[in-house]
Amino acid sequence: MAEEKKLVESITSMEEDFAQWYTDVVRKAELVDYSNVKGCMVIKPAGYAIWENIQKELDRRFKETGVENVYMPMLIPESLLQKEKDHVEGFAPEVAWVTHGGLEPLQERMCIRPTSETLFCDFYANDIQSYRDLPRLYNQWCSVMRWEKTTRPFLRSREFLWQEGHTAHATEEEAEARTEQMLHLYADFCEEVLAMPVIRGRKTDKEKFAGANATYTIEALMHDGKALQSGTSHNFGDGFAKAFEIQYTDKDNKLQYVHQTSWGMTTRLIGAIIMVHGDDSGLVLPPRIAPVQVMVIPIQQKKEGVLEKAYELRDRLKAFRSGTAEAGAMAMAGSGFRVKVDDTDKSPGWKFSEQEMRGIPVRVEIGPKDIANGQCVIVRRDTREKLVVSLEELEEKLVEVLETMQSEMLERARKHQQAHTYTAATYKEFQDIAEHKPGFIKAMWCGDAACEEKIKEDTTCTSRCMPFAQEEIAETCICCGKKAKTMVVWGKAY
Amino acid sequence: MAEEKKLVESITSMEEDFAQWYTDVVRKAELVDYSNVKGCMVIKPAGYAIWENIQKELDRRFKETGVENVYMPMLIPESLLQKEKDHVEGFAPEVAWVTHGGLEPLQERMCIRPTSETLFCDFYANDIQSYRDLPRLYNQWCSVMRWEKTTRPFLRSREFLWQEGHTAHATEEEAEARTEQMLHLYADFCEEVLAMPVIRGRKTDKEKFAGANATYTIEALMHDGKALQSGTSHNFGDGFAKAFEIQYTDKDNKLQYVHQTSWGMTTRLIGAIIMVHGDDSGLVLPPRIAPVQVMVIPIQQKKEGVLEKAYELRDRLKAFRSGTAEAGAMAMAGSGFRVKVDDTDKSPGWKFSEQEMRGIPVRVEIGPKDIANGQCVIVRRDTREKLVVSLEELEEKLVEVLETMQSEMLERARKHQQAHTYTAATYKEFQDIAEHKPGFIKAMWCGDAACEEKIKEDTTCTSRCMPFAQEEIAETCICCGKKAKTMVVWGKAY
């Protein structure tokens, strides 16, 4: 077992150093590699395949609500970026500037999109003429660039992959409804597919998106008690429409401004999966998102018939079609298990460690004795629970094990979040929790930015959101003691 | 019929001005829009949906051959771009340079990737250590930027979408086999899915990719007789490996250089589809790639039951699962027809024109009389052939019509290509054809770059490729009269 030990030992334990544990996992699970382009990462096959599954499922959910995909240019002329005042202030300090095309300097410099509101608005200004053209429900999958100083793979990098939806509506109400609809779509996706519970709420003015009237967010709690903003949805009202003159003629032939939204999710979600579900043996992937759900590991594979049996099981599992909807959702595309055989010349123990490091939800061990007994061993990644299963029942048992694992992972993460969500009624309590207990803190707030700022200075906690599900913890603001307006969830964030 | 006429009249006829016809189609079929970013286009939903189908099917075919997807940074530091001599000479004059990040100038400027050989090589240099790591079969889907002076939507734009495969192999033979395998995969895709016949061959040294030992290409003939390079596959030998020191230890523990390939297809394919299949009423999409295969158009839709029947047919067609493999391939994902109902308040005639303009392969007309008779009318986009079909047999007939249309479109394009492929035995003949007969010209060549250059100067024809399927047209070079080495296909190209 010396080899396996080496592989496992090479991860720092979470307890010892969570940040180092994270870095070890992203490297050892072969999700990313550092590149020679500072602040940018190489997403390797195991990491990109997770992103492909996220894309596939989110895209399907988007399209069910009428969203269509488009593609906008990756460059934004400086004058276009400057059209909306708040927006340019928010982004100009962190964009990459293109100044030369080929051998010649550009007449006007352009930035690589940090986000594409300005491009969509510029497009909509011509594209939308009449109420018949509304709503416009467009989305794009692309990469964006923000010139961050300190970076970490998936969590904060100069370039990252994402989707950005940009919609235009006839009325304020429709825009608001779409903003909330997309936030709930994101939240449901996180909970149903990534087994990651989130708090749904609204950002304070201080934390909202540059140029938005309202920003809604989903906030997840990582294993170390830090918060991760996991998706946002913005209602722009008609602010961008006025800056870009996006007008339509309504049914009474009057000119009206459109109301707009935007919403996005990024490769940061992969970081969230790692930090919500991972353990000291590496990554743990929820079955629904796992690119490989089942790894078949032959034991004594040189013995006659063992490899053949492993391949036979793989082919059976690939071809399996369950009649139940649950199994369909499990397989994401309703098209059999995602399964591989590890037929390399490494030892079984080494293969077990690798399967664990990579977070593959289930392994199937099959050796000569198992074959003789018409059985195999199923091992769950999260609990390590072993199950001896008759080969005849393999598909049925796997569906059961993967479904159970998926729901138990969500349940476990939910319990962890609940156990690390605290309530503070006094500022002393708040400071105490902030200092000693990593997690979310619920506390009342007067709505004043000065208090928000003071809390941040005193405790490094930022307001994560004003949850939709409000509670009345106290009548007065935790900070200034004036009448409280709303309950805020606070936390230290990535 | 006044309205429909207006819509149709707004396209220039191919005969009158092919370039203008092309521009009209891309705009009127709502595939792209111009943007305020010079040389860059906005790909609208109807255009992007074609690209999504191209991606889905190509990606499936790639993965069947063992390819895995990854993502590399979009920026290349100047020193990295310069590592391979031929490569930098080929690309440096046409890249966009980033010189500032946020408010500060960069220590080293970086270009937006025009292609990612240098990034993959830089990555492989660390990633590949042992023969166990080979082959590496990586691909990425992304956008790239080349600072072109004159641009046309899909055909030549500063930014375009593509995939770029980059593989590393232990031996020269393996690299060559992969290079050819991918070229044939591209060719088969064009023929089977896009109904577009191509000539498979090798580029001359003058036309090959900057840094490659050999470039293979597929060349298609557009309706106007011009050639379009539609996909390329490059064998780099160990040139890049030596420049980037990509070495592995073989089974005898000796250090060896890897052998590499790269291969790419782009959004240019959408331009090819337009120019191979389009007609004076607009776009014509091959059924297998069409985002919408069937448009149901209700007649007298305000009459009771008409719209309901239209929706019922749509739902039936969506839910249809054929038992035959052919129908599965037709539906791309084996998941029913891609079908919509046009329930807008426009007139049926206007809807017919729009369906034709957008190239939707088949429309189903259904009105009160049809419903009373238990039938509907199917109209094929390419031939306008009308078929009265009993509603009971609709699915069956549609499969038949779409299959026939797909194969007849390929056949028609093949005949057009054959009818516009000429053979020249003398230079006089060559010049005559080049001047008067748009198309491919087959002629013998000595292999001397000077002759290739002279032919280009005299006739504006470039060597498209040296086809795998060689013919011996004459014994001597068409240009210099020396002994011929190979038959070349020449043409005027986009």
C-alpha cells in the first residue's frame, strides 16, 4: 500500500490548512494546471468535463424558459464601455486594454469584455423597434477577463468561463419577474444538481452590480465556513436603456424605454463543488454532475476473463436505460451511466486512491472470486460504504446508490450550513461569532451604508445578502441601534 | 401577396450580384448583425443555433475517437508566440495586442490568441513526461482573433468561433495517422451532415500552415464557382516539440521528442452552407443541421381548432421517436423532430416567405379544410414540392421527405461541383478557363513554387490542394513544361 499512501499523503488535510488543501485537490484531481499567463489557468479534461455538464444542464433549463443563445464580440471600444456611468466606474479599473491591431496602433483602444452589458445594449438599440420584438431573451457562453491582482483557480482568475444572460422587456414588472425567475433557476440547479444548498436573497446597494437597480444572489457556505457568491441576477430597470437609447413603440404607437436584466454563472461553481463536498482524500462529485459516475476497477486483471468482465459491465452500464424519471435526471441526458474501466497497469489500491482523489461517485470492484460468485463490490465515494451486489442486480443497485448519494450529499451540506449559521442580537455577540465561529451570521440592519462599512472594518464580514426568507431577530440595527429595516446574512467571503 | 413580395424582393438575386445576395441572406435570415466593433459580428439566435448543432455533432465525433476537451488562456505572452520561428512570422502581423491591465502597463505585451499552438506546447512541455502520458488528444472550443483588413460575416472576420484540436504522439506514424483521420472526419461531417461535397487533399508548401510539416485540407465549391477552404489538419512533426522542448521518456528510458498535430473548423462553415445550398428565396438548410426542421404554419388560424391542431402536431412531432437509425441521425440526437409553430399574427403568405428565407427544410400547412379531411400539406424548401399527407402518416412521411431532401441536396451540390470542375492540359486552356469558367481547375504541376506564384499572378487562381485522389492529366507542368510531379486543383478562393 506504499504507493497509495504516497498519493494520499500528498494532500494537505483540510484541518491543517484549508487553502492548501484546496490547491492540492485542484492539482491532484487534475482539474486545472497553472499556465505561464499570470492569473490565467489551464482547465484540464477532468475539470472541463464538469464545466461541460454544468453547461449542458443549465443551457437546457435556460432554453425551457425561452432563452436563445447568441454571440457578441469579445472587444468593447472604450467609448462604448463609458456610456453607462456606474458601469464604467465599476469595471474600467480592472479590464485588459487592446491598443494595437497587427502592426498598427488602434484609433480607439478596446477592452476585452469583463461582461457584455454594453455590447448587448448597443445591439438592442438597433435590434429592438416594436413591442413585437419583446421580450428579447438572449444568453451567451464565453470567457471574460478581469485584471485581478490575486488569483486562485476557479475562484478568482483573470480569465474565466461563464454564461451571461441579457434580456429586454416591455415593462418593469416583466423585468423584475425574469430577474427573480433566473435567480431561482440558479438556486434550483445548485440544489438539485450540485447538491449545494444556497441562500437566496438581495444584495445591499453597496454590494450590487455596477449599473443595476437590484442584484439578487445565491450564497453558499463552503466547508471552511466562508461564503461563496455562486450566481447573480440583476434588474437594470431602464437605466441602461436610457444611456443607450433602447426604445420601442408600444401598441399605442408611443416610444417607451425597455427594462433589462442580466444574470450569470461561472466556472467558480467548480470551486464551490470542491469546497462544499471535498474531503481529505480529495474531490467528491455529486453523481448528477460527475463526468464519470462509475469507475470499474478490475482486481487481478491479468487473470483470464477479468478484464473482459470489466468491459462487459462497462458496456452494460453504458447501454442501460432506466424507465424511471429519477434515473433519467441522474444520467443528466437519460442516456445510461457515465462509466469507465481503469485498465492501466497500476495496482488496485493505487486505482482506488485515484478514483477517490478524482471524486468519482462510485467504484465497482470486480475480481476472479467475484466473477465466480456472480457478484461485485460497490463502494460509495462519500461514505466509503461497501456493498456486495449480485451482477444481475448491478444497474438497479447503482441507480439506488447514486440517488441516495446525491440526496445525502445535499442533506449533509445543508446540515453543515445550518450548523454554521449563527444569530447575533447584539454587536458584541456579532463580533464574538465573527472572530471565533466561521459561518453565516444573521443580524438586523438599519439599511445605512455606514453601518455596513463599519461592520466590515471591525469584523471583515461583508453583507452576503438580505434573504427572501426574512426573520425578525431584533427590532434594532446590530451596529447603530437605530430601527432595523431588514435581516442581513453576513459572512467572510471568497 | 404584397407583403411577401416585399420580403422576397429585398434579396438581390444570385445571378445579379452574388456577393450582395450573400450579404442579404445573412441579414434577412437573421443569422448575424454587424456590430460597432469593426470587423466583428454579432451572431444572432438563428445563426448561433446552426453553430450549436455543428458543435454538438463534431464534438460527438471527436469524442468517439478519444478526444477530450480542455481550455487554455486566451492571451499569449509575446515571448511565447516567438518560440517557433515560422509560426510567429505567420501570425505576428495579424494579432491584437494587449498592452495594459487595469490602469497599469504590462511588463510584457500579450496577444489575443490567433490560434493556440504555442499555449498547448507550453502546457505539454510540463504535462508530458513519460510514454504513459501519450497520446494526448486535446481539443478546445473558443474564439480567436486575427486582425483582418477586409471582412465578411462568417467568411473572414477579426473574431471567429472555432475548435482547435492539438495532439501529441510518441511516433511520427501516429501523428500522421491522426492528421489524416481528423481530415477525413471533417470531410465525412461535411458530406453526411452539411450535404456539402469536398475535395480532400494536401496543401502545397506555399499554402500550408505556419510551422507545419504538412497541411491537409478539404475544399468545397460555392455556388458562384469560388473555392472555400472548409477545414484543415496539420502535421507538425517534431518542430514545435523541439522549439518548446516537449520530451518524454520512452520504454527504454530514453528521452524522445513528441510528434504533434493540430486541426480546426470554424464558423466559416455557416458561410459555406449558405453559399452551397442557398437560392434566390434565401437560405436552404440541410435537415440534419437545421435548428428548426419543420415549421407548422396554421391557415386561417383564428378559426376554431386550427391553432390547437397546429400545437398538437408540433407536440406529436417533438415526441416522435423513430426505430430506425437513419431517423436518429436525421434528428441528430435521436430525439424527435425539431419543430415550431408560427402562430404570429402575420399572413400565411408572409410566414411561407419567412420560412423560406430562413431555410427551414419543411413547412407543414394546416387549415380548417385540411383538418376536416384529416390531412395537411408538406412543402419542401429546396424543390418546393408539395405533398398532401394524411395526418396519421405525418411522422413517417416527414422522415421520408427530410431524408430525401438531405441526400438530394448532397447530390445536387456534387453535380454542381462536377459540372464546374475543369481539366486543363495547356496553359492557354488554363488561362481560358480561369477567365471564363468559375470553378475548380485540375492541372499538372512540377512542384516549383515559382510556377505556383506565376499562375497566381496571371490568373488569380491559387492552388487549393493536391488531392489524395490523383489523376495523370499530362506528363508536364502546366506552367513551365518541366516534368510534372502532381495534379493540383486550382481555384479562386474566399
